[in-house]
Amino acid sequence: MIRTRELRKVYPAPRPRRRSRAASATPGAEADAPPPMSASGVVALDGLDLEVEDGEFFGLLGPNGAGKTTTIGILTTRVRPTSGRAEVGGADVAGDPVGVRRRIGVVPQRPNPDRSLTVRENLVFHAAYFGIGSGAAAKAADRLLEELDLASRADARVDRLSGGQQQRLMIGRALIHEPEVLFLDEPTAGLDPQARLDLWGILGRLHAQGRTIVMTTHYMEEADRLCERVAIVDHGKLLALDTPAGLRQRAPGGTLLELTLDGEAATLAEAARGLPGVQGVDAEGGRLRLYAERPAECLSSLLRVAETSGSAVQNIHLAPPSLETLFVSLTGRKLE
């Protein structure tokens, strides 16, 4: 259904910006690592190979800047690849973009309905782009609004909808022409917990109808609960690809233990390497990460060492073997 081969995208290098004198680094603070640079610019995708089967719910999991949105952009013909090949439903995204667009529906990260139209009119108007007559479009719109629990809002202006309702409208718009593949770019970003759960239910029902769904996300639980297979990507590269259960089995043994200090973590890292049942010790600035078979005992020992060395522990994070701990072991950083 979907296939990419050696997919690469390089954006022009941004102009350097002056750094404010007031800007300073906080020990232990962690930001998303910048994307890699090449002589020609910013590398967003670096030889990405993917295959998505017909009827599969497929997830792209990674932090901001991982290349997820660029991948979706290429597969939906909005971004031209620098090199490589991508196909959707047998149509080449570069050679036959019109054919690809007829096969797909796209749900953007931020809802972008026509705010001058009502909810129903948004769907009917969008259907016209695909040559669907007004009568057939109206019937399809009413059916979708019923399925998406928006029937009572059919004649409302979109500005009267909540964030979750607007995102459901975007799903309806993407489905109005009965596409083969539904693409969603971080569809639950910014939604409250209840709206997110409601959207998960809708996506689950759509998948149960046999639809192929490709979704980007940086929420571990979302990928775990919805997707049949998950690709973990970072800096434009594929790091791992498997079912959620298969990925969890690949997570390092032991509990991930992360401490943030008010100073350098090197001394604490040396102490951690001498503790039994500890592996994967990594110190960067004021942050220490390790995997421990007995996290409680390990934490107690580390707190004593920190106190002796005059360091204050500002934050403690523990996580059992999971998609999160696998991601950290692959990339050296957290998703959030």
C-alpha cells in the first residue's frame, strides 16, 4: 500500500541568528536536539525505508524534529523529496501526485476548516474538489457527521466547535471522498484528555472498517494503544520497527532511572557504575540516566552519594521497561 525507499529530504540551511546575551544554559535542562546538518542544509530525512500494508494502522513515533511531519508531507505530495522514492497505492508521489491525492485523506495537526462555512458545508465544499455532486456529497456528509457524533452541530459555524469537535470535522473532511489511506499528523496534540480518548475511539472504529491509517505521534500511550506496528524515528532515520509488544520486548532490562542535579552528574555516574545490577549509565551535564534491576536500592545509594558530594537532586524519574525506555536507549533522550 505504502512504500518508501532511501527517502531523503534536505532543507536549505537557515540563516544563523544572533544569540541573546541573556540566554544561558540551565544545568540538567534538556531540549530537543537540533536536526543534523549537511553541507547543503538541514537533513530532515536520511535514507528512510518504510512499508505499510493494506488495512494496517501504522504509527510513526518520535520527538519534534524527528522527520515525522516531513515523511507525511512527502507521502501526501505537499513536500518534494530530495532523493529516493515513495509510493502510495501504487502511485509515485513525485511522478503522479494527482493520482496519490485521489487515494488519500489528510488530517493536519492543527484544524484548518473554512470558518466562513457551517460544519456540513465544509464537507460538501471539500467533496467538490473530487468531483462529487452536491446531492451525493450532502448524503455522505450527513453519514459522516452521524458517525463522528457531529450531527447535532451540522449547521453550526466551525468557530462554535470545541478543539476536539474541530479535529473530528477534519477527519470527516479527509474521508468525504472515501480515500484508500488516511494520514493523520499528531491528531491529538493540544486536546484535553477526554477529547483525546474520544478521538482514539473514532480512529479505532475507522480501522475496524478496514481502513489503512498512518499516524504520527509523540505520545507513547497513543502509539501503544492504537497502532499495529510502530516505527521509531529520530533525526530522519528509522531506529526500530515492530509491533508495540515486540518493541517493548526490545527495551533494556531493568527500570529506567533518571536524576537531574543542580550541577554536573559525572561523580554520580562513576558511583552508579559500581552498583550491582546497574547498566547503561549515561551522564550529560546535570542529568544522569541508567537502568537498574533494583531501582529502590540503587536510588537510595545514589542519593547518599549526591548528598556527600554536595549536589542537590532536583528531579527523579522512574519508568519500567516500555516504549519510552526503548526510545531512550536508542536515542539518549526522552520523547517529551
